Amino acid sequence: MQTNAEYEYYPSIYKITYDLDGGTNTPENIKNSTYNVLYGPTFEEPTKEGYTFDGWYIGNQKVTGINNTDDLEVLKTLSKTEATKKFYEILDTHRTGDITVTAHWTKNSATDDSTNDTEVQDRDNPSEDESITSSSSQDSNEDVNNNASEVDVIKPKDPNE
């Protein structure tokens, strides 16, 4: 004699805690703060000013989500007996229990947007196209050296020196 029994399965619900390390979570992650052995969320990228998101981690393991349901799609192609066996194999690989996922960040490098367009002139060696002009109200016969403190005279260096 064969006996058939049917039952309903209600998996336990587990809590997901997001450790953002100063970042801002997404509304979708906030909505998906629980999971079960059958189904879990795929995590979205949070944001943090001045940082690039490097991924979610549970301990040292990088994760993109919990209990991806894609692996359950194969059950549709199997017979009932094979599907039941495969279902339990898959469940054995799924995570259970409350978890904390931690956001990892890399600090963006500081960029200096300022440019320094200040031109520095070699006062001892002016360029060829630079002209030096001075004017004096003194008689041209006077000794120019007497007024040296009032006029900045620049002489090119002799390249042979």
C-alpha cells in the first residue's frame, strides 16, 4: 500500500545587518533586510562620499547576495523525485542564520584641480624678446649708477662666462 503525504514548508526567517562603515545604504537593501534558506536578496551598491565601493563581505568572503534562486531553476527540468533530491542538495549549500554584511571601501585619491600658470622669469638672464626700458629725468651726462637704487637694470649673462 502506498501512502502519499503533503506538507507545507515554512522556512525560518533570518536577519541581514548592513555594516556601511559610514556609507549610505540603498532603499532596496533596506527593504531586503531578511532572507530564508530558499530566497535571499542580491545586494546593491551603497555610496560614501570620497570613496569607491569595493563590495560586500561576510568575514573575508566577498558576496553579491544571499541564496541566489537561480540554482533552483534547474528543478523545473527534473522529475519530481530528482527535483526533490536536487532541492535538498541545493539547500545544503545555502546560508542560514542571522548575518552581517560589511561594505568595503577604497578612498578616492585627491586630485589637485588648481593649475599654477605663474611664469617665473630668470631676472639674471632675460629672454631675447624681453625688452628693458628705463626712463630718467636726469641729464644723460650724469652718472647712471647714482640712480641704480631707483631703476632695476637687468643685464643678460654672457654665455661665454
